[in-house]
Amino acid sequence: MRVRDHDQGERVSDDRHFSRVAEGDKLSEDPWGAFEGSPFGQALADQESRLLRVNRALCKMLGYPEAALRSKGLENLMHPADREKERRQIQRLLAGQETKAIEKRIQTRSGQFIWVLQEVSLVNERILFQFVDITERKAFELALLQSEEKFSKAFQAAPSLIAISRISDGKITDANESFRRTLGFSLVELIGNTVPQLKIFLPEDYQRLLQGLLERGSLQNVESTFFCREGLVHEGLFSAERLRIREEDYMLFLINDITERKQAEESLRQSEEKFSKAFHANPIMMALNDPDTGHYLEVNDSFIQITGYSKEDAYGHNSVELGFVTAEVLAGFYKLLRSQGFVRNYEIEYRTRKREVRYGLVSAELFRTGASRFMIGMVNDVTDLRRAQQAQVEALKQTDRIKDEFLSVVSHELRTPLNAVIGFGSLLEDGAAGDLTPQQHQFVDRILRGGDRMLVLIDDLLDFARLQAGKFDVIVNETDYPSLLEETVVSFLPAAEEKKLTLEFSAQVPHPVRLDRRRIQQVIANLVNNALKFTPDHGRIRVRAIIEGDRLVTEVSDNGIGISAEDLPKLFQPFKQLDMGMTRRAGGVGLGLSISKAIVEAHGGTINADSKPGEGSTFRFCLPL
């Protein structure tokens, strides 16, 4: 239990003082020093409320000698209306429950009732009563209630810290809930003590505030440090007024706790300091603008160094007025900013003070400080990167031109002698140089077949080069598909007859379709040619075309050697040959299927294969109608 001495400041009276009291009425003298010397009225009673001992302060408070008071008994002096209130307090105490101080009336020897604040506690199974005379406070409250009830309500409910003290001795007579809660004192601890005793202010600050009040009669929002019970430092605005109540001067003082505001201001100051350092030291161009007018309010050193514009050039002008960007660029930027509230990596072309054209990526955010709106923007200069990219694009274009020229030269240089070989070979075969012997016919036939294979290889290589360069185009026209299919398949009949293969075809396509005739003929030829290569003698190859929904489906199937499941995904990759031994005998470099896939996909279609080793293969491509 803590009490406060009027003259000596805080004094602690611990229940341990009473733990040494002997059984019965024989009491040790030493433990009662604090009891007798307490400025508050105290009494020790048994659990039937019979008084065992009272201190001098209580005797003085009630006007009775100790013996008379003990004989009279406190219960007989209590106002009847307060008996139930005290009964509940004692009942809670004896039940081991938390008790709160109660206000009650006690009759003095003169017959008058005084108001006291009563607290109770158990000491060695006995009840210790403590009384604080609050008659003055109650009278003050009554006077306030009678004269200004609204003030009383405002006093108790106000979020500000409010207290009232007598000017004559500085003692506190009342304090509101905010005052008690913030400072950590109970009402018992506050009443009767002075502000210096409670150490709420530093002595010099309190004297300064008090002197100001006495000189001017009031104080308004004087900033001062104050302390709570635990010693925590607070910042507050102190206001005070002199009051005249019942012929005596009082001071009503109010403290607005601005600790959080001061902390926020300090945090803001530190944040602004950090922002300022980051703003000015940033290697990226940064600027602070008015979002409504676009006028520059601040620019960092990087902005000045890269653009050549000084702060004086920039301040009070927007980017167009400065000559930094065109009106179209600024309008596009603001359109994004207003629709999104921010901008990320908006590419601009800007000009320096020397009119050098450069490139940048702009990012910006809107923010508020108080009632003001601002825009912070950053420009990441990407001129070197842009120029490097442009140089790379030009280099790629030059490479493409060189490649095209090379392919054109290669095509011409390869085809010219090859055409001569094939041409003269055909003349020999037709007997232009006279009749040929069977052996000579065989030699000429090999020359012509080798030449044809070379032409196909050259075409495949050129197509693949176009495909890699992204220049592989298709030209679609209305096409009679059955005619196309027949024309393509019939051209392979001599080769099929040579291997004694059955080559069948059918087309159930009743109407013309739009496609690139030459390219689709190339796909069919590649698939039929592969079937011829990998189907043993006396085998069978079927080619058919049908309409399935909104697709034209073409299938080439054989009963050849087939393809393993692990090799199927490799079929349409360039330069992939699955069975090297047979492929070498059949010829080719592995480009036919990859080119076929590119042709089909250029039409918006798909191509796939289904096969099992030893059972043959089926290649199927679908084109949208």
C-alpha cells in the first residue's frame, strides 16, 4: 500500500510492518511508526469491525480522543445511507476479491458529516482502514455541479489532462480520468499532494508556468515536458486559468499530450532528411513537380548534369516550356498518370539544353504532404542502350542482306552447272547423241537421279534458310485439292513400281479449298517420298484426303519399318535422322519433315505422326477450311 506524506513526499507503508504484530492486544511499538505518523486517517479493526487501534490523524479528523473514538466505533458514526456500500466493500475484502475505494460520510464530534475516501486491506486477518478527507473536494464538486453542470461533465470526459489545485498551497483537489490514466496516479494519491511533490514537471518548468499564470492570469498552449509516474517523458501543451471558488483562488490547468505528434514530427523530419539525401545523391535524374501545372519545384544533381539545365532554368516551368520534351510526349505521360495514378517506364525522347536528342524511361508517383499534392518523377537515361540496340538491329539487317545475297549466289552457282548436267543428261537419254547401250542408259539414269536429288536438297536448304530468317511465306488461292493430290502422287508411281510397291490414293473433298498449292504439294511429296524410302519391296502406301468438320485432313500411311515411341518427338526437328543406316541408303539430310511442319503451321494447321516399329507409320496433317 502506497501513501503520500504532505511534507516528506512519497512514503511507503508496507503490510510487512503489521506482520510482526503479536497475537492479542499486545502490540509491538516499532511497527506502528508509519501507522501513527501517516497524514491519512487510519484504523485497525477485527473482522467484526470492532476498533483495535486508531491513529492521530483519524482522531484529529473526527475530533475524538483515541479512547472515545474506539469506544464509539466507526460503524456508529457512519451515515446510514452508506452502510450497504461499506458492507459490500468489506464482504469483497474478506472473500479475497479486489476492492475499490468508496466515498462515504462520517459524523464528527461536532455532529457534522464529512466526506472521506475509504480504502481497506487485510493485515494478519485484521482490517486496516484508511481515510482521506475529501469534504473539500465534494463541496467543490457540488459547487461546480450547482453552478456549471456542463463544465463538470466536460471536465471528467475530456481527453485532455485536466486538474485543479489551490494556489495558496499548490495542493491538487481534483483530476479527471485522462489525467490519472496518463500519469499513472490514483485519485487518492493525487488529492492533497502538490505538483512538485508528484514530480510531474521539472522544478524550473513548473516555476516558469506558475509565474506566467500569476502574472497574466492565464496561459495558452505553452509547450513543456512532463512526466508520468513511471518516469516516461511526455511532451505537452500547457494551458491554465485562475478560478475563484468559495472565496479561494484555484488553478485549473490543462495539458494536451502532444508526445505522439512530436514523435511523428521527428519521424517526418528524419524521413524528409533521408528522402532529401536519396533525392540529391541518386545517379538517376529525379524531379519534384506540381501535378496540376507540371512546374518543376526541385531537381537533383543528376538532372542538372545530364540535361545541362540549371535549377533556375527548371523552376517555375514545365517540361514543354523548358524544351525538355514535346507537347505530345507530355500529354501521353499525363494521360497515363491520371488514369493509373502512377507511371512505370514510359519511354520518351528528350532534349538537353544543347538540343542533343536522348532517350529515357520515366516513372512517376503522386503523393500528398498535408494539403499539398506533389508528383515525384525519375528519368532513367537509356540513350546508350537504345543506340546499342539500334546498332544491333542495323547489324542484323546487314547480316540478313549478306545472307540473302549469299543464298542467291549459292543458288545460282549450284543450279547453273546442275541444270547443265541434268539438261545434257536428258538429251543423252533421248538419243540426241545417238543410240545408247544398256550400260550407257544405266549411267545416264544415275546421273539424272543424282541431279534431281541435288535439286531437292538445294531447295530444302534454301527453304530452311528462309524459315530461319523469318521470311517463309505462303500464298493461298482457291485450289482443286483432289487434282493436286492426284498430280503429286502420280509423279511417284514410277518409283513405286520400281520397288514393286502398291501406291493408292483417294480424295473426298467436294469443293475447292484455299491454300498455297505449291507448298502443300511439297508437303505431300515429302511424306510420300519418306514412305517410299522406308517401305520394303512389295509393301503398300495409301494417301487419302477427307473433310472432318471444319478441317481438311490428309493422311499418308505405309506398312514399312515403323518408328519407335522415343523417336517420334524427334521427327519434325531439323537435321534429325532416326535410323542412320537406312537413311544413308535412302538419302536426304533430315530437313523435309521440319520444312513440312513449317508449311502446315504457316497455314494455321497441325501435323503429327503415329507409328509402331514393324507395323508402319501414318503421317497426318490438318488444315483449317
